[in-house]
Amino acid sequence: MTVFTLVLLKLLVAHVLGDFLLQPSAWVKDKEKHRITSKYLYLHVFVHGLLAYLFIGQWDQIFVPLLLICSHFIIDVIKLYKKKSTKWFVIDQIAHIISVIVIWALFYQQLQAVQDMFSAMFTSVKFWKLALGYIFILQPMSVLMYQLTRNWHKEIDEKKDASLKNAGKWIGMLERILILTFMVIGQFSGIGFLLAAKSIFRFGDLTQKKDRKLTEYILIGTLLSFTMTIIIGLLVML
């Protein structure tokens, strides 16, 4: 690990600490209420700059913390004037991370290194195989599984067992991500653990309710999800 990479990691740690651990909920509420006139907005961005300055430990390097303060302020102000939502939270964090990387690359002359990294990644067959695998196991596979099980879906009375909206869809996507990741890193035992854990949480309750159709429907969906993801994983690993 180079000295420059260490600096980038320190800046990212400073961001996480400043945006989450060192930002009380009272500050957040005050910022949302008063927006740009909130004193905590200015205190918040100052904490970010101070953390970056202390973590870098280069006492004559004041421009990096100052630029981080400015970029963080601009991004936070834009977010405060947008409707509060998960989408804007994600956009906010991505913008912060990108700004940290750009400022780091500019001041530590790492633009070429970043460019070489992305160039190598985008010309890598392995990268595109992984990208295709992860993309496919999300929405496309959800649609495919729905088409394969739609006839059985009509026989299930969902009103008997009300659940969170789209909970099953998210559970399925997360379990497929875990399965594919376990295969990519060679931890195949994790797949067995995941299946066992899901069996305990889902099938036990359904069996007690003696709803045979619902139990069979979830069992089919689970095994279908596992089977298809394992096949995708094997293709990715070729």
C-alpha cells in the first residue's frame, strides 16, 4: 500500500466519522428545519475538514481540508433543499465519496493512477463477467422466477399471511447476492449456512400454520433461486 493510498483511506474514514458517528441526530433535525441558516450545517462541515486535517497529519497541507469543507457544504445544501428520501441519501453519499477521491487525486497527482485502474477494470473480462452475473441475479432473475411460478402464485391466499411490501423480493435479491459472492470468494460452505438459516426462519413458522400450499410455494421459490444463482456463479467462474 502506497503512502497516497493511505491518505485516501484516511480521508474516507474522516468522511464516515464526520457524517455518521460525529453527527448527532439533533444536528440533522436542525439542518433539515433551518437548512442553510442552520449553525449545525457549518459546524458539521468544519468537523469534516478538521478530521481530514488531523488524519492526514500534513500540517502544511491546508488546501485539501478546505476544499473538502467547500465540497461537503455544497453537496449538503443541495440535499437539504431536496425532498428527503432514500434516493437522495444515496446520491448524497456517492457525491461525497467522489468529491473526496477527486480532491485526493488532484492534490496528490494520482489522476493517472485512477485512470489506469478504471482502464484495467473496464478492459477486464473477469470484471464484465462479474458485472453481468450480479446484474442478472437481481431484477431479471426476479422476473424470470415470477414467470416460472406464476401458476402456483394464483393458488396462494396471501391475505392469510400479510407481510411487508416487497419484503420477499428484497429477501430473494439479497440471498442471491450472498450466494454469488460466496461462490466468487470460494466460500461454498456459506451457501449451506444461508439455506439452513432461511429454513429455520421461514419454513418452521409455515409448517406450524399447516399451510401446505404456502410452504411448498416458498420451498420451490427458494430452491429455484438457489439453483439458478449457483448456475450463474458457475458460469461466472469459468
